[in-house]
Amino acid sequence: MTVAPADHLPSVKPEQEFIAPPSDPDEERIEAGVAIVGGGPAGLSCAIRLSQLIAAEPRLAELLGEVPIAVLEKGPRPGAQLLSGAMMSPSALARLLPDVDPSEWPTYGPVDRDAVYLMTSRRALRLPTPPPFRNHGNHATSVARLGRWLAARAEAEGVVILSETAATKLLVADGVVRGVRTGDRGRGREGEPLANFQAGSELIARATVLAEGSQGHLTGAALRHFGIAGDDPQRWELGVKEVWRVAQPLDRVVHTIGWPLRARARYREFGGAWIYPMGEQKVSLGFVAGLDYRDARFSVHDVLQQLKTHPLVRGILAGGERLAWGAKTIPSGGYWAMPSKLWAPGLCIAGDGAGMVNVPRLKGLHYAMHAGMFAAEAIFDALKTGSADDLSSYQQRVEESLIEDELYRARNMRQPFRKGLVLGGAIAGAMQATGGRLPGGHWRSEDDAVVDVFIGKRARDYPKPDGKLTFDKLSSVFASGNVTRDDAPNHIRVRTRVPLELALLWQNMCPAQVYEVTAASTTGRDALVDVTLTPSNCIQCGAITAKGGRLTPAEGGDGPNYQET
Amino acid sequence: MLVKDVPDAAAQKRIDPQTHRLDRSGETNLNPFDTHAIEAAMQMREGGALDVDEIVAITMGPESAVRTLQKAVSLGADRSIHLTDAGLVGSDVCATGYALAQVLKQERPGLVLLGQQSDDGECYTVGAVVAEHLQMPSLTQVIKITPVDGRLHCERQAEYGYDTVEVELPAVISVGDAINEPRYPSLKAIMGAKRKQLDTRSIADAAIDPGRVGAAGSRTVVVAVKPPLAKEPGEIIEDDDSDATVARIVAWLEQRKLIP
Amino acid sequence: MSSILVYVLHHDGEFNKSSLGAVCEAGRLAAGLGGQAAAVVVGGDDLSDDLCRSLGSYGAARVYRFRGPEGLAQPAIDAIATVMARDSHRYVLFGGGLLGFEIGAGLAARVGGGVTMEVTQVLVRDDRLVAVRPILQDSAVAEIDYVGEPGVIIARLNAFAVTSGGDGAAVVEDVELELSAWSTRTRMVRRGERRGAEIKIEDADVLVAGGRGLGNAAGFDLCSQLAKALGGGVAATRAVVDAGWYPYSAQIGQTGKTVAPKLYLAAGISGAIQHKVGMQGSEHIVAINKDPNAPIFEFSDLGIVGDLNKILPKLTAAIEDGRGGREG
């Protein structure tokens, strides 16, 4: 009997729970001109662009009221819950802030050299760098730092940034998006209001931008509600990242494929590692793997620890010290999984939440920023005519841009890898060489949750953490700055009595050790086990949503507090 | 009657290897203990036993401290004062207390409330320094405040148990985290915070003697920072025979005089 | 001529242990500076001549005795400031604790001296004192010098050992206490009220802490019996507090309390960093866990790989028997 997460979903009705008409009485209503959900690259670029446009149009500014632009950020502050590689293409930042010299950007500058290795357990075979991995001209970037920097610029332009504020409901009336409802704070473990309980509020806006990032909570509900989801189901990779101080500067962008992943199609292990310099003294390294793997004992965190024991990586990290750790999912369905429409009346969806990520090239930051700017431009134009009901010009701008072009070329490159590394690699290579034309067609993505899992022996190979080079999950959660309240309500919706395969899948998958298998509660062939959760460990990577559960926003301010990821 | 808060900003802890001073350029957050101070002020105002005219939040710090003040305002302060000056960088606890006291003198508060313990280890002390300069009674570690006939009955946990101390106003009180559960700000309050009055004051504005503040005015200097002494690896006993094991544990404890 | 003053707290005719440790340390340091240590006490009738003279056996050459309110900081600041104005003293040492901090900081402001806090060690260097203290959550240690004198040193609670040797009797000098105007505006209404039988875990010298390895809430009975035998309190990890086995007030760790007792005995605790940060400053750490790979064994002073259900009761019995034997 096969076990797949999709057969054990919790009961969540996104449309009923997360979409509602505004209901607060008028005097309690809070108004903003434009509400942007998400203080990441997409949201902040949108805010900055919008403030630039409004500055030239004082009448419109007046119309937008006391708070023309509000950005809602669920983390302690913008940047605290952003995580990425990253080698960022500079085109978006240059377009957003043309007057700022690149030397003043919050990046670590371009890196001239690159190397790609096919790894075995002991060796690293240098491969000619395939085009997607060439990063000439791209800037090594910490997206957490970028987020802080963009937020400071946005605030300087008068944008109001509401940190520690989660958006839990999308307010829709008569088919038009009216704003969002913010989350409650001060509830206890069972949801009961505590002494300092503060209910959320309705923020009404003339236009709303959902820039929530991977696994966007309201985005998922909105796609369903407006019937604008993509052709293919979205799917995800999970990335676990560390930042290290190193003794020897790294002089090139490094990518690896192969070991520790297993190449056979049966395992469906797709992914690889990156190691990027962050200036002279630090490196960013991480492992990304598709969540369509089949062995329930697969753990991206432990695979990353395993990778670090390889001589090549050990050499890079020698004499160094781990400074940071974190994890996040990346949407990898590409072109076919993007929403069929990126807008609805009063609404634009931008960035990772809309699946704007080019997986073969591991790029998404600049798409997010460009999309944020397009949304700002479309909203600005619409508001000048008096209504934000028709934001189709946003869709048009995206379609005519590099976002559409690049994602289209890469549209079938991820899917072939379910045939294993070698065959998949060959097919993807052919696509790359022909600009996406061969072998054409539409290679369908599969929902990660329908992939069946079995209990394999992978865990044998994971290194025992030594606290210097390799680390266990709990001390890693500590390094993420996560100090979530112990008695906070559980924000993870998942069934807790499931087959052993699924329980082990979650226990191994989760980089933060949220899920633990306790004793079996029934016996026999279809034995079910109990899963206990420690939601205060959760760093909100989103993997559970891809594999049978659903992450909803935690209380504002909870979760990781990334500085350098 | 004025009630003033003095939140002091706690930042990312990093030591600059050149100067051996705490690098405070990182993100500044409202010291968690100071949220208790603001909450205490709010509760006093709401309680009605004390006539509270105004709650003013004051902080000393770099540009980023403004965010701290906005948070304080969103939690209930009516206005805020930002004391900032390049000459204040590197101030130790006495310099900080003196500088804050100078600003406070200009405001003439009826009560100064602070969070008692800051992340960077300046435990329970800023309040005492401020009080000395303001020539006001001071109490720290207070976990309950009850206004009685215009005076404050304060409970605090000291060396020998709970003390109840009566304090006449004006006074400086440092509160501990057990005093209350700070409220969360409402969205309205957060959004309105930016519009509340924020005064920026420099050393000159506050009549602070520059020679008594900043790194130059500090009366202590860090001369070295070292890693802690490596602990000797401990002993491990594999228990095969619990009686023997227990005897070894007892001997180990006795050797270190850990058995009463 | 004294070079170091020490404030000595007392209550009910007994001197505070941390203060006594400070007196011993002051004596040692004063000798290193070629001077003497002198104590300052503020209180009522219970500060008898004999009691005050006994400070000599801890290292104080002289005791300045003031009649005034006990347990309040500002009268003590007035007292010490009076002494310092009269005779020159280079440093003032406090044994930590609430009053130590309040008096020390206020005094530093009064006399314009530098102040260091949470000091764990004091060095004599080039005829000066250098204070040593942990920083950044105990991850580093800083050496701090004073710019000019006097210097105020506030130690971490119980940082200095109490060694009573010597038969020296201190010279007791009564000094008139002149209270400043604001010192009269605080009045002790009730002092030292003990609430409930629980020992405040932050003050306990000994803590027996229980974790998930206890198996169930009843496991805490084993912990409290051992705690009683050792004269200490009971603490808990987050996991068991979450599970409802013990109250939150006893939780140690990142989201609980931080403690540094003389003895921390961890039963059934794995030692994850979220817990470790709350107790790593403990002087002696003993761990009992059946998992030989538990991280706690990497930083415990004595680790026992075994079944706590067998060891705890036997250990309790052995300690009680030993005590009975000694007292008998």
C-alpha cells in the first residue's frame, strides 16, 4: 500500500476561513491607500516605486489619505524572515533606485568566477559551467540584509511599515478585494484570549498587493477564490542555509550536484548545493532539494550537514565558525504553475507567492522586485482613473517583461528530473541548448503531496553533529534567532494521527524539529502513529504545506529573526 | 503630574575588536523589560488612583532608537524624547544615567519608570544613577506598585524575601518583568505612533557636560576581551552497579562541599 | 589607612553570605595594594559590638557602623559617601544582590567613580585593581580597568568564597549617619516577607532539575526529595512544563529563567542549547541521563549514564543517611 501525504490532509477550508467581507464597524476601520502584504523584496520594491510615483502626483497622494502606503510584515521587522542564496541579478535594483551607486547597494558585489562540481563521496569533479549557473555580473546578496535596507528607504519615503503584523484574512466584497484583516495577538495554546489579548483589525485599502513569499497564506486562498490558479499545481524545493565566517576568502560562486543525493529515479532526489562568497570574510552555503523525494528519512538539513564533511566543503569552511542558519521553501513549478492571472479586482500578486522563480538559474529576487514595481505602476495608473478594479495592466507588464520570457524558456527544465539525475540532466541540457524549444510541449508538474513515500535507510549516512562543523536541528533553530512564545497557539494545521511513513516523512523533513513521532496508537498493517508538534520551534519554511499539512501565519513577531541569510 | 518612562535601547551585542566597546550600530529593539515599565505607567493611569497627566518615553541612542520610541508610543506613551549625539557614543552606565537625568530635569517628572534589566548586563543600575542625579528616592526590582494616598507602596523581592517599601513622589522606580503582562499595541496605535510628538535633543539641548559622557567621559575602560576559561572535560560514569555509582556521586559531591 | 571599603548586608543579627565573601576578597585585595579593608554596616540594635568585631576574622580591619534604616539603598549610599569623604578609600566592593547593585551604582554616581557589575574576579595589577566579568551571555570575558579613582566593584552574587580564618577582631567605629533629603522619602513598611514554601530558584544554591527523561509528572517527586536532601530547589525544562508536569515558574532556559547555582543536578535532561543557556553558568553541573549521546554530557562536570529512577532515590537515601550519620 502506498502512502502519500495527499491522502491525509487536515480539514482546512481556505475559502471559508481566510476570505471574508469586511465586517468591522466604520469607526473601527483603519484605512490606507495601498496595502502591501509582505515586507520582502517584492513588497518593498512595490512600496518604494509607488512612493516615487505618488511624489510626483500630489493630488493622488491626498486621495490616498493619511497613510498612502502601508506594508504589513509578520516578522519582527523586514528582513527577519527572508532567506535566499543569493546571487542577485542587479537589473531590478538598478531600475528601482537608479540614483544609488552600486557600491552603496547592500550587497557583497559581483563575483567573477564560478565553478560547478559533480560530487562523489570523496571527490569533486569539475564540470564545465552550464549556462544557468553562470553568474557573471550578479551580486552576492543577503536577502535579509537587502530587506532591512529596502525597508529603511521605504520608511524614508513615508511608507508605513507595520512589523509584527500578520495578515490572516483577505477582505473581499462584491468580487473586489477591499483589504486585509490582521492577526490577533495574545492568545494562549488553546486559542483562548490571554490577559493582554489584542484582536486584529481590518485594514481597508483601495488596492492590495500580496507579496507574501513562498507558500503565501492569503495568496493560496485568493487563487482558489478567484479561480486563477495555474495549469499545473505548484511545487516546491526546500532550502536549508548557513552563513559561515571563514578563514580563507572564497573567490568564486560554487554549485554542486550529485552526492549526497542519490541519482536513481526511484528516489527522486533532485537538488544541489550552493556556496557563495559574502565579501572576504563570510560565505553563504546551503542545500536545496525538491520536496518530491520518496524516502521518508530524507532530511535536507542533515544532507547539508553531510555535504559539509566532503573535503571540498570542509576546505572552504576550515578555521571558520557558523554564524547563522535558516530554511525556506522555493516554488519550483515555474511557468506552468504560475497563476493564470496575476490580478483580480483590487489585487495584484507578486514575487515568490506567484511562483516567479527560475529554478534552473536559482533566481527569483530580481523577478520579485520587478514584479513589485510593475504592480506599483499598474496600481498608480488605475488609481489615477479613480478605481483599482481593473489591474490588467499589471499582468500585461509582467507578460511583456523578462519575467515571462525567462520563465517560459525554463518552463520544462525542472520536470524531467523525476527521471533521475542523468536522464533528467540530459533532457534539461537539451532544453537549455535550444532555448526551451526541444523537447517542447508541456511537461506537467506533479503536486509534491501526491508522491508516495517509503521508509528508506537514508539516515544511516547522516553525520553525528559535532557542534563545530555539523549541527543538530535544535541548536540550529537557536541560531535562527527564533524566540517564539511557548504558549502561543499552534499555527500549523496537520493531522496528528497518520501512517508511520508520513510521520517519519515530517519528522525528517522539518528542519526545525517541529514534528516528532511518538508511540504507535494502532497496530497492524495500516498502523497509525501519533505525531506531537512543538510549533514554537517552527521557522515557517513552509515545507509542511507542500507535504500534507498547512502552515498558517503565526502571531505577528513570532518565528525566526534572520540577520544575514 | 507627569509620569515619565525611560526606556533604554538594547541592541545586537557585538564587541568591536578595535575599541572593545559594545557595537550598538545593529538593530535596536525596545528593551523587553521596558515594555513592562510602559505597561505599569498605563495601568497607573487607567487605575485612576494617581493623577497622570502625561506619559513620556525617553531614550538615549543612535538614529535607530527612534523606532524604539515609536513602539513605546504605540504602547501608550503620549510623546517621546530622543536624546542623541555623537558625543554620547560609548557612554557607560554612569554617563548614561547622568545624561538621561539631565533631560529628565528639563521635564520635571513626577515618576520615572524603567525596565530594571537590560540585555547587555547593565543590571538594575541605570535607575539608581538617575535617581542620584535627580536627588529622588529610588527602588529597583519592583514587582507591584500600589498608589496609596499619593504615595507608592512598592513590593520587591530582595535578599531576604519580599519587602514592601513606601516611596514619596517624585521617585525613580525600576520594574521587574513579573510586574505585569505588557499589552500588544493595536494597529491603530501603531499607525498613529508616527504622528505623535517626538523631540530630538542633543548634548547641548539637554545641558549635558560633554566631558562626562561618551567614551571619553567613561570612568571605566575595557582593556581585554577573552574567551572564557575552557572548562575541563567532565567525568562520565557508566552505571553498572547503582550502589557503587551512588557512592561515587556522594564522594564527588562531598569533595566539593556540596552536601549540606 | 584603608584602601578598600566593603558594604556588608545583614538581617536579623546575621551577615549576608555574599557580603562575607566580599569582605574576604577585600582583605585579600587590600593586602595586594598594601592597605587594609574596612566594612560599612547600616542598621539597628542587632549590629552588636561582637557581631561587628567578628568581621575581623573575615579580613576587615575596621568597621564603620551607622545607625539607620536596614534594607534600603540610599541611606547606605549616604553612609559610604560620608566615610569616603572623611578617609581616602580607593575602591568600594559589593557582594552583589539587589542592594549591592542599587547602592553601588548610586554611590558611583555620587562620588563620580567608575562602576563595574557582575564581576566574577578581581585582579591586582600595577598597584591597581582590574575587574573581570563575563559578557555576551557568558560567551566571553572582559577585563575592565578604572579611569582614575575611586572605583566601585559590584560582584556577581556569591562570586567570592567565604574563608573565615584569623582571629583578628575589627575595630568598630560608630559614625553619625547624615541622610540626604531624598533618602528620607523611602520607608520600609515590611521587610523580608517569605511567601510560600518555595525557594526562589534564582537564589537557590542547589537545584535539581527534571526533564523529559523523568517519564511522567510523578518523576518530579524523585527530584523534590533529592532537592530536599541537598537543601535546594526544583527546576524544570520547557518540554516538561509544556506537558504540564511542573509549573512555568520553575522553567529554566531561553524562554524561562537563567540561574547559576553552586550545584545544578539535571535528571533526564538532554541538554539542548535552549536549556543550556539558562544554566550554563552553574558552578557544578551533574547530569543523569540514560542516553550516552545526550549533549548535556559535553558540558557537565560529572555525568552518569544510567537510569535516574534507580539512581535518584538511592542518592537521596545516601545523602540523608550521611547527614544523619554526621549529626548523630
